[in-house]
Amino acid sequence: MSLLLALITAMFWATGDIFFGLTARKIGAKLSFFLILSTASLLMFLPGVYLFPMRDIDPRILIVTLLISVVHFIGTFIYIISLEKGNAIINGVIAGSFSIVTIIVSVLLFNETVMPIQIFAILLTIIGIIFSAFNFQKIAMKNIFSKGSFFALVTMVLWGAYFSLVKIPTQLIGWYWPAFMIRVLVILFIPLLISQKNLSMSRFATKKLFVFILAAAVLSGFGDVIYNLGISHSDISYFSPIASASPIFYAVIASRVYRDKVARIQKLGIIMAIIGIIMINF
């Protein structure tokens, strides 16, 4: 059952990221981030109230949940910037390699064990990420990162930390509400959005854009919900690496959706990272 949930999570995340990227390239990172998370919070609120009512919850638990959710919230915003500014295929694989950080955090905090082959796989994935992220033609110059890859690396660290720490609120308030908390934090983003000049989506408003926003909201939101359900019944160090195999699905889909060019050494890095992610699952 855990294996099936992890694979569903990976597929949801991968396809959700595709629609995140398509939306960001149409209307920009800030506006797409706000619209997608707002849509997700509205869609998730009513089912949560009726199916998973919270009663007699200690306010301190909610504060801890919100603080942990901020990590994912910031990581997601930075990720959308990476998709808007850089190569979506490369940056999607880099950010999706967050299981490296998740495994390390789960071992340190929850005393979970890691097999020797997973250690080797983590090293292989890191090497793959380096090949994917760095612009070796400009290694002697200041801008050694491929465009947007720095943001993807930051996302990888933040998501890796979150998807390990989320086990804490999942055990305390259940597996549904932690995913909702991330989306409701979009309220904090309103002042920043209002302060932006010439920020309008009226000339971009189309049925296609609406579909992109709705698909990104549903797929990413319920991907997180299924992930929380999975780790509530199994170890993070087992479930997270399988769920984070989303870059495999993502790379296949993105190569057909986007027209981004990938250098040979970056293709090698993507292949190494994907092989590493597969090996982590063993």
C-alpha cells in the first residue's frame, strides 16, 4: 500500500510541477504562486472541515505546524521562480532530488536507518545535480550557476527539510491539515503582491490559463496530502525516496512540453540524478 501511495504522490507532484511551470511562464512567478495556492486552499477547505474536523487541538500544535509549513511555502515560491527564469527540465530534476536532504534529516531526528546502497545513491545524485546545475563554460566567472539552478538548489534543501519535519504535525493533527496549512499561508503573500506595479493578468486570462492554475492546485495539493498519509504509515526514509522519484516522470513529461535545450553534460547530470533517485529506493 505504501509503495502505491508513494508512486501516486510522485506522479501528482510531477504533473503538478509541469502546470506550475506553464503558469509561471504565462503570468510570472508571483502572480501564479498566489493564484495556484489560493485556488488550492479554497478547494481543500470544505472537504477538510466535513471529513477531517479538528477538535480540542492545542494552539501550540497549530503554531508548530504553521512554522514548519513556512519552509515548504518559501521553497515552493523559489521553485516557481526557477521554472520561470531557467531551464524547467534541469531545475525540476534538481528540486525534485530533495529526498537527499529528507533522508539525512530523518536519520538525525527520527533515528531511521539508511542502507549502504542509499548512501552511494545519494552521492551519485549529488554529482548528477552538480553536473546539471553548474555552467561549466563560465566556471571561472561569477555566474557559474545555470540560469535558475541556484533557486532550484535552495528549493531542494527547503523541501527536503519540510518533507521530513512534516512527520511531526502529521502525527499530531492528522495527514490532511498540514498540506492545507501550506496553502493558507498565501494570505501572507497579499501585501507583496499588491505592492507590485503593473501586475495584471487581465490580458492573459484565458480558459487554458484557468486549466493550468486548477491543475497545478489540485495535483500539487493532493500530492502533499497523499505524501502525509503515506509517512503516517511508514518510515520517511522508505516512503520519501520513492515519492521523490517524481523527477523521473517530470523529466519525461517536461521534455515533451517545454522546448528548453539541455547541454550534453547537463543531460549526463540529469541521468545520474535519476539513477541515484532510483537507487535510493533500494
